[in-house]
Amino acid sequence: MAQMTMIQAITDALRTELKNDENVLVFGEDVGQNGGVFRATEGLQAEFGEDRVFDTPLAESGIAAMALGLALEGYRPVPEIQFFGFVYEAMDAISGQIARIRYRSGGTQSAPITIRSPFGGGVHTPELHADSLEGLVAQQPGLKVVIPSTPYDAKGLLISSLRDNDPVVFLEHMKLYRSFREEVPEEEYTVEIGKAEVRREGTDVTLIAYGAMVHSSLKAAEELEKEGISAEVIDLRTVMPIDIDTIVESVKKTGRVVVIQEAQKQAGMASYIVTEIQERAILHLEAPVLRVAAPDTVYAFTQAEEVWLPGYNDIIEKAKQVINF
Amino acid sequence: MVKTDRSMEVVENRHKSLGLSDEQVIEMYRIMLLARRIDERMWLLNRSGKIPFVVSCQGQEAAQVGASFALDRDKDYALPYYRDVGVVLAFGMTTQDLMLQAYAKAEDPNSGGRQMPGHFGQHKNRLVTGSSPVTTQVPHAVGIALAARMEKKDLVSFVTFGEGSSNQGDFHEGANFAGVHKLPVIFMVENNQYAISVPLSKQVACEKISDRAIGYGMPGVTVDGNDPLEVYSAVKEAADRARKGEGPSLIEALTYRLTPHSSDDDDRSYRERDEVDRAKEKDGVLTFASYLRDIGILTEELEKQMNDEISSIIDDATDYAERAPYADADTIYRYVYGEQGGE
Ligand SMILES: Cc1ncc(C[n+]2csc(CCOP(=O)(O)OP(=O)(O)O)c2C)c(N)n1
Ligand SMILES: [Mg+2]
């Protein structure tokens, strides 16, 4: 076992699958010789050659759409969108084309593509470099959307994504890239897509989060414990499809829920999760389900970032509200 | 007026025949030098932790300033990209404005500290704000030209972008529309040979970016982007055509990016040092100064005076920006929608 950061775990997963499957191709802007602007593909071109790991011209719509053509010919493309805010340039390719090929071909063809992209706030990058746009892709049937919160999960989930026969949007929170290390096996392993993980068990309230907000939720749970409140923390890991069974199990136990997302509040993942809970577990609820989310504005400028981003204090506050309801 | 250079060969006055006075070319040089010095100061400020980010104009000032001087800077629109310190200075942005945006202070006229540094925009100087996704400004420039045409306004819409960015669909879509409708747009590619780490050879297969013009039914020319006079002349011709209703032009200015892509980049992993050193010998700021000296209008005295003045302008602007307040975090809620039926 080795101690790895999330970015190292991601590189390791890519290396593992480039070795395992000659149909895996990694491409995007600056991913070749430069090894990616965040170093996610460091050393991969040198190891696997320019045919398998290559730089593309600066054009996202082409990067994503070309992946579909490759996939139809049996490859497993892993295109990178340099920052997820630039996915707007590639939205038709992803949501309009890649996501729908299985349906359109009457099940005779599929698009085993993994679109990797960094996103997320708290590292002082400005709007469109930091936006949480998972809701945009989660709305599209045909796509799976994966967001790991730990190095271990990042490797296992990325390997699963690359082996999946449906397209996966794999979002990497920039704040987690190098924020901590943990034990990551050097050998291959998978983490199942669509399965949440209970990161901390508790009995009084369930905190549901993904990405960087998992860590804020764990911190909130620690603080709540000091006040005698036992919080359970669920890390969704896959935001589409969500693991509703794990959520419902937890709701049955706690009866109280707060859903946390880093994105602005309007029409986001949290709203969807709240609805799923009230449709499936309303009789187990002791209080309305509340949300923690960022305000409905464009991503905040640096000086306002800390104020804008949801923090563990916001989570504590909402947890107390559902408990004292 | 024909002067001689140090080797006593006759140096031709190249600006007079272009209709540029001695004062104008000296002013061109002053803005190029100012842009360079501002950029250098920003790197120092970044490396000392005072400003978050720099994305440089270094190596592209000659193209930026040469082009701007060929436009009517009281009427025309500019849609610059993040390296265009030379363009925005020529269009009236001040050193203080630039420092305020580098520090992302509330008073920054570009966006009140909301935008990434280098995302220039200033309504009063007809500098149209862009955003981070490259090339998005290109169709915007076409829309402005279309509006001008419909309103019978005499203006040219000048838009710049990198050669890597010329691969985006936005370029094709904008250039095509402008070509079909013969709109007064000047598309200028600042070809600095790299898109972050990706060299020109991996970006395009055509020999010259300007070769693309034929596909849009417009003239395309490639000029030496280190020579502000050559760029001036090409842009002047394009502006004259645009004003006469003869349509858009594509101009490729050949330059070289003298710095890493940005303060977050390390270019040693993808380009050789001697390639950069060779490019430095052709640096337009140096070669244009030599020309001006050789024809005798940039005297030692004038040069010293210019350097002193620029240093003090930059010192003052830096001090001012450093002391200026940041935007209040509460203002984040503003400008998402119009307020109270207002603007
Ligand atoms: C749509 C989009 N994709 C990716 C990026 C990240 N990015 C910023 S600058 C750049 C390279 C631009 O190269 P070029 O157009 O040649 O301009 P230069 O920086 O060399 O002046 C890239 C890939 C971006 N800003 N926008
Ligand atoms: Mg370039």
C-alpha cells in the first residue's frame, strides 16, 4: 500500500487501465507532454506513447464529440475537460449525443466514455473554473455522474468508470486533489458506481453530501458530537444514479435529514435528493428535510468565496434546526 | 528625414510612409514599454504573494499596440483577450485600472474585482468584457458589428484571440457570419506558438492561421507581430476596407510568448530554454526601440525620461491598488438580476 493524494490516485487508476486495456485512450488539452494542468496525467504519455495519451487542439466540443466516434469503434476514450466550467462548449456532445447513443441505436451500440474534469471551489479560482455543474449533467438520462471524496474512492471509482459500458462524467474536486493522503492499494480494485458510503454512523440526524462537502459534513458531525448530537454522514460518491436504498435505511434510523451541496441552491442535486426522500420515506421523517447550499448567484469572487461556500457551521445550524423542529 | 545608424548605413524611415508622425511612433513605443513594465511588475507582485494570478502580454505588445493605433480609438470597439495589456492601454485603460484588476479590488473598472485578472472590459472605452472560455468574444464582436451596420454607425469591431483558440467552433461560426454579411470586423490572431503547453504543430495543420480566411470569403494576411509598423499597416488596411463596407479581415500576427502561460504554469516541461532565448532576441520592445534610436527620434534623454515616468506611474498605481479596499463580500448578491426595475 502507498500513501496517495487524490491526484496521485487518479493517475494511478489511469495507468492501471491503460495497462489493462489497450482500448483505453486518454486525451485532452495539455494532457500529453505537460501531464495535465493539474498533473493528473503526469508521465502517462511517456509510458504509453502518443497514440494512447495525446494532446488535442483547444476545442472542447470536438474533444467530447470525437470520443463518441472512437467509442463506436470499440475504444474506451477518457477525454479530459480542463475545467468543468468549459463543459458548456461540449454540452451537445455530452448530453445531446454521447448520453443518447444507446437509446438511439435501439441498444445495439454504447458509449463507454469517461469524461474527467476538475471542478469545485475553495481554491481561489474564479467563476467557470470553480462552478459545481454536476446538476447539469445529472439531469441527462444516459449519463452516470461520479464524484469521489477520497483518494481510495477516486482510484476505485475511476477504474469502475473506465470499465463501465455507459458514459460516466467523473468530477474531481480541486480542493481535494492534494488536501490529504491516505492508504491506496497499488494493485487494481474497483468501487461500485451507484453505491453510497456511510462515512460515519449516527442516530440523531443524517447528513447527505458528496465531494468536498463530505469533509465539511464530517467536521460538522464532530462538532455536533461535542453537544451530544449523533450525526450520520453519507457520502453519495455517485450523484446519478443516487443510492436511495442507503439513504432510506439511514432515514429510518434518524428520521431527520440535511442534504448538503456546494452548488448554488436553485434546481440542484439537493432538491432532487430531498424529493426522493419524501417520496420514499415520508412516514419515517420527524422533521422537514433541509438543504445547505450556496446562494443563488454566479460563483463568488475570491474575497467572498469563504462567505459564499457552504461551511460546516451552516451544516451544524441546519442539523440543529431539523433536530429542534 | 533620413538618419544613419551606428554602422553608418542609411536607415529608412518606415513610419512616415504609413502616415505616422514621429510623435505617434514614440507614443506607440511608450505604450509598448508601459505594457511590458506593468507585466513585469505583476510577476513580482505575484511572486511576493500580493496578487493571485498573472497572464502575460510579454512578447505580444508590438502586435497589440501596432494594431490599436490603426483603429479609431474614439469610436471603434475592441474585444481583447487576456494578454492584451497593450490593446487596453491604447484604448484608454490606465495603469491604475490595470493594477486594481490585478489586485481584484472593488474599484476595478473591469468588473469590480469579480472577474479573473486579465479579463478586460471597460464600458466607457468600448472595451467589451470577455470571460474565461476562450474565443467566446469572437461571435460577440460579430454581433457588435452587425448592430453597428444596422444602426449605420461608423465603427469597426476589433477582436483578438490566440492561435490555439482559433480552433474553437466560436471562431468558425463568428468568422463565417461576418464573411457572409460583409461585416466590419477585424479578427486578429496573436500567434504566440503555444496554447499552454501544446505547440502550434499540434494545434493546426495549415501553414498559416491566415490561410483559414479563404474559407470565410475574407482576406487573410500574416505579419511579423514583433514589428508594430507592419501590424499597423495590415490593420489599417483592414479597417479601411471595413469602413468602406468591404467586409471583415483575418490578420495573423506572428509572436512568441516570452513567459510561461501564466503564473500557474511551468514551461520548462515542454519547451527548450534556447528557443525562448532566441525569441527574446526578436522581442518587439527591443527591436522597435532600436529602430527609433537609429532614425534618431528616441534620444538617450527621452528614453531616460520615459523610463522614469513609467516607473513612477507604476509605483503610484501599485500603491494605490494595494491600499484600495476589496469588494464587500455582501455585494456578491448584486448584479445577478436587474435591481428594482433598474438597469
Ligand atoms: C474553452 C476553454 N478551454 C480551455 C481553457 C483553458 N485555457 C486557457 S488559455 C488556454 C490556451 C490558449 O491558447 P491560445 O489560444 O494559443 O492563446 P495564448 O494563451 O497562447 O495567448 C487554455 C487551454 C479556456 N480558458 N477556455
Ligand atoms: Mg497561443
